[in-house]
Amino acid sequence: MNSPTIAPDAIASGFHAFSDPLRLQVIELLRQQELCVCELCEQLGVTQSKLSFHLKTLKEAGLVRSRQEGRWIYYSINLTQFVVLEQYLAEYRRFSPILPSRPCPD
């Protein structure tokens, strides 16, 4: 079931972003507070180049946003996109009847 107000690409990129354990760790850290790249690298024990790839994926999916302050870039959760994904999933729970299977034609 596709909601007419939610772009399929936004849904797909959102769930793709959730498919990597490191990206999930980033999201968990950002749930608590906004963090700069150096803090994320330190807490996750990864290099900035590795983290940049994952932050780009999260940002393209709309799950995180960034702001620059001086030479540092700070990341935070974009709750609006989480609500979009949550509403998409909720539609299945509320509006999708589970129909019994039909026999296949011979």
C-alpha cells in the first residue's frame, strides 16, 4: 500500500539508511544530542572518511540534518522524516487487511 502523499523514493532511501549497523549507531547517538563529526568519530571509533560516507547516506535519506559552525559540522536527527517513515508503516497496521490466500489456477 503506497500513500499518495509519501514519495516511494523517500521511503526506500529511509529504510536503506537503516540497513547498516554503523548508521544505526549514529542515529542512536544523535537521539541524545547534536554532535559534531569529531565527536561521532571518537564515540564510534571510526575514521572521518568512513563516517562521512554513512553521514551522506543518512542525510540523503533525510534522517539527519547538518549545520556548520566555523570549521565544524554538527549533525542532528531530522524528526520530520522519522514521522514520515512511521506513518508509512502505520498504514500497514491500520489499513491493510490480511486476506486468506486464493488457490492458484491450474
